[in-house]
Amino acid sequence: MSEAQTLAIIAGGVGGSVGAFVGVAVGGSALTATLTTLVVALLVGGAVVASAVIAGDVAFLADADGE
């Protein structure tokens, strides 16, 4: 598995987990919980990718093969 795929799995997993937790904690209607989960998951997943970019761990993004 390439580094790009690994980062995508980590970002999705962390974002989804935190998003689900916040969505359930906020509660309300099913639609509210779903939208909250989606927004938080996208923000957290983006933050995971951004932190990898800032740390310099994503030099592989310059190469189309992810190597």
C-alpha cells in the first residue's frame, strides 16, 4: 500500500470516528446528527491531511505513483 493510501485511510478513520462521536453527542433529529457527523468528519479528516503536509510527510504527493 502506498503512503497516499495509508494517509487517506488514517484521515478517513479518524475523521469518521470523531464525526460520529460529535454527531451522536449533539443529537437532535436524524438529519441534524447526520449533517453534523459529515461536517466534523470532513474537517477532522482535512486537519489530519494538513498536519501531514505541514510536517513534511507527504512529499509523495508530487509523484503520480505515490512512491
